[in-house]
Amino acid sequence: MADTVAEPAQAPAAVRHAEEVMGTVFSFDVRGGEPLAVQTALREAVAELHRVNEVFSTYRDDSQVSRLARGELTVAECDPEVAEVLELGARAERSSDGWFSLRYEGRLDPTGIVKGWAVERAARRMALAGATGVSVNGGGDVQLLGVPGPQRPWRVGVSDPLRPGGLAAVVSAAGVAELAVATSGTAERGAHIVDPRTGRSAVTDLVAVTVVAPTVTWADCWATAAFAMGSREGLAWLESLPDVEALLITAGDEVRCTGGLAARLG
């Protein structure tokens, strides 16, 4: 879980909005841009999140993904976004040697990629509308674009899974135009990450994996895959990925980090 850290009052006026969708809360913090264009883009982004939920929810029997899983639809008969998400998920499966999975207990389930993908799409919609600083937080998975104000980078607090209310780290987006922070673990949703070897919930020594990368679509996937691997294999794999840093916390309260993470803290 992550939260955008509040900036001082000197920062440009912010447009903020929170929307309940996909079983969580999506929080928008948007800076700069022409007010009418930003408000219009915000309404469109929120409407799109609800449409994505209608298409991809595995809890709705009438969603396209549920019907696809039952064989009632083909991918070609679904909205184009379904093919896009399934292709991204297939790439994640290949890149992680199968540790990221589009299936749960033998059934099609793209949940592990949809939220991050939706967060990133919403953030980019706001930037295209002219916003100079964008933070979109979907249930703790955050996409940051631009800056919240002159000489003021976005900063994101990473919750400590073993100390409710505490922070394990604060990530800074200083010096980059885009940055994402995504966490996978058991603190918020219990055992929900699949072990692809068994098709059932992963049992590892980890309680949380936080990944820092340019885009939240991939940060979310990599955090999920690394959690399923466990701390040793997960850390080694994350170290091998370009432009990726990570913080891993074990059930024994051991903190493990990739070599370059320190440069992103502050």
C-alpha cells in the first residue's frame, strides 16, 4: 500500500478526487492545466474506470472476462482492451518465467495486471489534457507524471505491512518525468497471489514487495511475480530488470532492497 505524500501549500492548486471502483479507491491529485480541460478529463477518466470494471471484473458473471472464461465469447468478440490486457499479461508471464500468471485455480483471471494498467491509463489521460503534475493512486498502486510544483517532486509513502499506520519508506520521483510505485502482499487482501506451480495461493516468506519503475502497469506485475517467488529468488530477479528498484519485507521483519533503491528514497 502506498500514499502520495502531501506537498506544501505553495504548490499549484490541486484538483483532487476519490472514486470507489474495482473494489478499491482510486485517488486523483492533478496539478496545472486549464481547469475546464482538466475537469473534463477527470470525468472521462472516472467513467473509463467504471467501464473497465464492467469489462474485466471476475466477480460479475456478465463481464466480458467472465464470459470469455466460460467460452461464451472469443477474444475477437470482446472490446479491444481485452486483447491488449491479455497480450500485456502474456508478456509478463514470459518475462517472469511464468511467475506472473493470468490464471487463478485454472481459470482466466487478469486481475494481476488490470488495476495497474487502469491506473496508468487514467494518469496519462490527465496528462494529455494538459495537467503538468499527475498522481493517480489505485488501491496503493501509484502512477506519477510530471511534478506537483516548481522544484517539488512527487513523494510516495510506502506503508509498513508489519506496523499499521507506519511507513517502511518514502519514494521520491525527483529527476524523472514519470515514476510508479506498486505493492503486492498479504496485508490488505490476504493470500490472493497465485503460485503458478500449484495454481493456488502463493506461500512464501514475504509479506510485501514494493516495486519502483517508470510505469505502474509493469511495476504491479513485477511486484506480484516477485512475491510469488519469495525473497531470495524475487530479489535476484528484480535486480536483473532494467529501471526497476524494489523493497521486500519478510514475515520475520527483514528488509531487503535492490542495489539502486537508495537513490529513489527521500
